[in-house]
Amino acid sequence: MAKFKEALNSGKFVVTAEVGPPKGTDITETLEHIDLIKDKVDGINSTDNQSSVMRISSLATCVLIKQRGGEPILQMTCRDRNRMGLESDLLGANVLGIDNVLCLTGDYVTVGDHLDAKPVFDLDSVQLVQAVRMMEAGKDLGGNELNAPVKFCCGAIVTPESDPIEPQLMKYEKKVKAGIEFVQTQAIYDIENFKKFMQYARKVNGDVKILAGIVLLTGAGMAKYMNANVPGIVVPDALIEELKSAEKGKAVQKGIEIAGRMIKQIKDEKICDGVHIMAIGREGVVPDILAAAGL
Amino acid sequence: MKSITKQKDFEAVKEILEPFDRIFIFGCGTCTTMTHTGGVEEVAEMCGKLQELGKLVTGSTVVPTACDEVTEEIMKQHGQAIENATAILVMSCALGVQKIASYIEKPVIPAVDTLFIGVEDTPGTFKEACDQCGQCIIGETAGICPITACHKGLVNGPCGGTSNGKCEVDKERDCAFTLIYNRLKIQGRLDLMKKYHEPKNYHVEPRPKVIKVS
């Protein structure tokens, strides 16, 4: 069984982090980040042209993670490839030793850096999960036999703070029915709200493991920016005040402290099964966040 | 249903007409008249602009519906003026442009870009209504088409980019799935939102699409 799946099944508090592939062929920093976190987490996501900005492919970055001894989680969005492209990359990923896949719809092209590009969205995230499960049963989406099936630990995402929440939850139920094994949530900051989401999730979930999304806050400005511009992210005023209270030049330190505190609370109160840490561009501080969380 | 167009930038029209000195202009009395992109006034304005460039406008007409069969008859009535032209400039949607091009060997050049098939939402505002996908699901989505109302054309529910019922791509636009949810709720049919929709068939009618009605 794949390492990440084993961790999910073990009942331990699971921790994943992610690396954002670089734009260009210099992978020095990416490799540094992978090396810093690979032995401290149960899985490392590689983002897929995140924010619709063209970069090294998620699949290639997963291979790098694997080569460095990490456990890669392949993020796949539906924005850039049709069903044939996605399926063929799933086959490729599996034979290269990538055992985990996270299925996402993907941001729209016009939020990124190729504004004139054709958006694909041949499949959506639920259909992509279905495709993975079909390929595990030995067939592709065209109904054709594979000479050998794939095997993945397959996950998806959910946005617990989405407003209105009901349509989001209905889609989440479809993902659960399609057979996801784990969920990494969009960033959460209001733990009480998240507990309400978890009450609902536990009802529809079956065995799906839920990892709460933790995005590192790097300052009050960033928090306010996310509140104004990133759908589904709500940073409470109290946290913004706390970030403001940080000494000059220490805001990131405060953000690390907040992330560590949240992770500790989630773990101590057994609110969900683990966390997914997104340090967006500051992957080097993930070990500090883990230390702050007592992990 | 209307074919929604916008006028091409005049510089682009000027560039493509550069090799041609004698022009016949067609407008359309239906869609481009309604969108003010190729009706009587716009055709007159185009005549003036081309004349200013030193071109000879051999004639012009606004046909009732450029994509209709009648267009061929009207073209015959303008036979001499069309014969005198070296190129035909068409201020109708692409349907009319192609109809006219099918009747004549001379270069036929569009003066407008065809954007979408839409309906007038509020006076002067046209909204895309149908992508003509060949697999209509609006019976299950409360009459709202997620293929056109959602910028990603999703069918299984909202993406993570929805915020306060609006779309991340444009905060002025409603999230299709919030609209669908609200209406299905009123209809007492929310269970429909939990229905899984299979990947679409993009070849219900393979391209080039041709249907023979018997």
C-alpha cells in the first residue's frame, strides 16, 4: 500500500504540505523545499499551474518529489487537458510511482497569466474522480480496456466557508459518492465554523479522511487581501488584529505561531483527521509551523 | 434568439480591404440591426468611412434577414452593383456572411465579429443563453443553463470560486449554481442538485454539423 494511504489508514494525525512548481527550469529552490519537508510530512502536493499561471507540470514535479524520497500527491485540474490528456497523465503518473491524486476543477484562465488561452473543462472535478475509479476498474472513459488498471489514493477538495454553503455541500456529496478517500479543504481560520462543517461532513463521509487547509498568514495586509479577493476564505478580525500586533518584521513569525496554534487545536480536539499546510511561496517555514504545532 | 455581434475595429476592416478599391456593402435587418452593428445607419456610416478612404462604394443594401434564402433574390436585384465591386463587405453575423459567400465567387469580408447566440436581458443588454451543445439539461437546472451561465460550463455544482453567490471571474456576475440552487429550492426540487451528470458528449452532432429535416 502506498505510504500516504497507509498514513490515512493508520489513525494518526496526518500532515500534508505542498510545493508550487517554478516558472522556468531552475528547480534549485523547489528541491530545497522538497528536501526540507519530505521527512516531516505524510505527503507533498504538487500544484497544477496554480492560479492559472503556467509553470513546470505537476506530474514532473511529483517525479522530482519521488526522486528526493518524498511522497507526492499529484494535483490535477480540468482546466488545461481534455479527458484523454487527463487519463493519459494518470496512466503515466502511476507507472512513474505516483500513487496519490487530488482532483480539482481548476481556476479559470482569466485569473492567471495566459489570458487568451482556451479553457478546457472537458471534465469537472467529480467526473475526474469517476475517471480515476473507472481506470482502477480497468477501463477508460471511452469504455476501452486498459492492459492493466491504475491504482490511486484519490482525493478532492471542499470549501467549508463557501457562501452559500448548500450547493458546495451537495457537490461534496457527489465527490464522496464518486469514491474519494481524502479531502484537503480550502483554508480555514474560524475553527468554530469548521466544527460545524465537520458535523455535516461526518454524516455523509463514510471513511473519507478530512485534512483541514492551513494557509500561512504572512501579515495583516495579506489577510485583508484574501478576505477581499479569495472566494471561500474568511480570516476573522481577531486574527488580523493579532497579526497587526506583531513587532515590525515579525509578522511572518506571528503567522507561523497562528498556524501552529490552529493545527495543535485541531489535533488536540480531534476536530478532523489531519491538516494540509499551504505556505504559498514560503515552503521553507513548514518545519517551523510543525514545530509551533508541537509536531 | 439573436446572433450577437460587435463591429470590428475600423482599422482591421481598413487593413483587410486594402487590396480592394470598389466595395459593395450588405447590412442585415434582423440581428445586426437590433444590436446596432449592421443596420441602415451603420451601413450608411460605413459607406462614408470607406469613401473617405478613397474607395468607391458601388452600392449597398440592408437585406431583411441575411441568412435567409431571400438574400439570393436581393443579390440578383443588385447584380450590376455587385458585379462592379471587387469585394463585398458584410455587416451581418457570420451566418449571413457565409450565406452571401455561398452565392458569389468574389471575396466576401465580415465587418463584424459574431460573439454568441443570446437574448436581450434588459434593454440594450444581450446575454448568452445557449451554447447549442445538443444535450439540454435545463429541465434539471431550473431553466438556467450552467453551460453558458457558469464560465467553466460545469454541470455537477459550483467550483471553489463562488463567493457570496457571485463568480470569482467577475464579481458583478451571479454564480450559476447559486441561481440554480435558489430556484430549485423554490420549486422544491433540490434533490436534482445531487444528481451526478456524466461527462458530456461533444459529438452529439459531429462537426461540420448538418441535420436534414424530413
